[in-house]
Amino acid sequence: MSQRNILILLVATVISYACYVRGEQNPYARYVASGLATIDRQSLEPVPSGELFDAAMEGMVEVLHKHGDEHSQFFAEEQTAPFLDEIRQHFFGIGVRLRLLGEPPKLVIVGPPDPGTPAARARLLPGDRILAIEGQATAGMTMDDVLGRMRGEPGAPLRLTIQHAHEQVSRTVDLVRELITIESILGDVRGDDGRWRFRLEDDPRIAHVRLASFGDLTAEELARTLNNLTQRGVQAVALDLRDNAGGTLDAAIAVCSLLLPPDLLIVETRGRNGVPRERFVTSDDGPRFDLPLAVLVNDQSASASEIVAACLQDHGRAVVVGQRSYGKGTVQQLIPTQSGKSVLKLTWASFWRPSGKNIHRMADAPDDGSWGVLPSPGHEVALSPDEYVQYREYRVARDIPDAIPPADPAAADQPAVPADFVDRQLADAVEYLQGVLDGADRAGRREAFSVEE
């Protein structure tokens, strides 16, 4: 036997033994493979093997959901490309994220629309149900059906039937698909020239900087924005993470490194049974922005937003204003399957803040538990559901002057946003920062910065 054939035989033997060991460690792996092979050979009606695989993966993920892991997902071959497009932050659509929730499943908008997108201009809201797409009822649709109907070429029209979360009536919305490019850094208001205005008109010493998402370029964009603002005389920043559903862990770490000294713990990840996996600390690279900070959060602030808010709060770097955050403190990894044709997004660890508390809200966690990020003492500013709708309308008006007006003619004489509407959460942050700048709240600043016990 030639040396080449002997080498091939040895390699095959090693691989076979590795597969055998893996199968012995979890015999159910062999059972699943055997079941798939049996159905493939003996079922009365032939079934495509790919469909059997997809169903098996989806069934296993459903078990994870049943046991409290709501964030793991399986993306079949036809779903993978749209999913990866969103990670890369560009796709053709209207600018919303959708999930099938409840039993029976209902198609729901998760998180606010991306600013500047068709969905934002049409005033779609988190929690809105999509009852029909192009007149076709969404009841009974799979996510494949939904994505196939929602995505399309730029310039193509799209008609949706929408029902707000706290309303019984529905409305029809006509949109046009666009290339969606997600902005990371937003200002207080968009000027007539299309540029963001960050400095507050009533107090130019303070800038309102909104982080819409955490992507690959977020930290770089934030550094550039803060550098420009400080050169123009800005002395304090209201860092707004409201409605920010998160993004990449790397971006959250980079943002914390812009605002804190080096070698401070940002976040720790722990695996099964609380076993520590990784500790992430601030780096000594790049600029430091030693500005007074107030961080705004609400119940839609999740994941990377919570990492940043918790880190700045625990290290006494910022006061946190608003409402308790969402409590999404788990880490997902993307695992290619079928040679990369499909993807398993699997929860494999949880986030723990510098104070040693778990950010994640478990399925059985009480409302008064230690999950999420709580506002600093004296800075809890809760919004009612109606006030949140008004806030979103207010933001749309400041972000997108040409937004589609409300479709309900009966509401034409009763605008959703009162003329004297005040963003109370931002107002609280600004009042705090003004006190710091005026020297009237030095002691209060130290107290608010203390780590929660």
C-alpha cells in the first residue's frame, strides 16, 4: 500500500473515531441521524431532506424558547441572506424588525423603526401588529412568507394593514421600499440642510447625542462627533440609548473605552452554571472624553445598550435617567450550518455588569428583581403607553420633517403630540447636567454615581 493511501486511511480512521466519540457523548445525536435516515428511506411520501433538517433545527430551537431562551433562532437557507444583510446594516425594505409572537403567532414589529426609513416616516411603532401584507392576511404565514413579501426592489410599493398595540382599529399604510442604511449616531434635531444638530438650542453647552444601534463603526462615529462638539464648546452630553435594541459586543466595549480610563471592567460573560468565560476591560487606545454624562434608557433599551449604561453607572461615570431597561443580557453566537447555507443563532452566555449583577431578566424573574439597568436614585422618569406614543411622534417630527401624517382623518384636528409636549426624560437629564456645570450639584453627582447595592 502506498504511503499516500496509508495516510488517507489514518485520517479517515481518526475522523471516524472522533464522530463515534461525539455520538457516544450524546446518544441522541445518533438517534436524530437515525430517524432522519429512516424517514428518508421508508416514508410513504418522499420528503426533501433539507425540509426534514430545517424542521429538526426549528423544533430544537422551540424547546430552547420553552425553557426561557427567547433569543436563540434558526435561519433556514432562504432566511439567511436577509438576516446577514441586517447584520451588515444594509438591505432593501422599509426599516423594521419583525417577529412572530404569541399563540397563535402574530406578526409584530419589534423595536422602533430605524430613523429616516419608510417605516419611521409612516409612524410605525414597536408592538404594532401587521395584520396584512398587500391585502394578504398574515395569520398562518411563516417567517419565510413574511420576508418574501416584505423585501423587494428599491422603489417598489408596499401596502400594510397595521394595528397599534393598545387599539382595536386598524389602518392601511402605503410605503415604498428603499435601501436601508442604518445610522448609528443621531442628534437632537435634523436641520434644514439634512445635518444633525446636537447642541441644545436652550443651552448650547449641552449636546444631545443619540445612539440608534451598536455597529462596526459606532465607536469611530461617536469619537468623531464628540471631538467636533468639544471643539465647538460643548461641556456636557446627554447620551441617549432609548429605543436602542443593541448590536455587537465589540461596539459596546469600544464606546465604554472612549468614556472611561483604561483597565476598568466593562462586562463579564458567564456560561452554563455561571462559569466565567471572558472579562472585557477598557483599553488605553484612542481619545478620552471626560465630559459630564447623563445616559437615557427606557424599556426598549437592550443588550449592548444595557452593557454601556450599566458600565458607566457602576463606575460612577454617568447618571442614568429614564425607565428600567429591557433586561436582555445574553450573548448569541452565529453558527453556520449546511456549509454556511443556514445559520443557528445560539445563546451561549450571559452578561454580568461590573457590580457583579446579572443584566438578563429570566422568565421567572420578579418585577422588583435586579435585572436590567435601573435609573439612578431620583432620576426615574416613567412614561405611560400614551405618553410613549406621543414621544415617538415628537421624535419623528424632529427627525423627519416630511413624515407621513396620521392616516385617521378623525385625528386630523387632534394631533398626537400636544403643542407644549416636553420630553420629560431628556429634560431631567438636562437639568442634572446644568446643575453639574453650574456647580450646584457636586455632592448629588457623587451620590447618584454610587454603585447600586
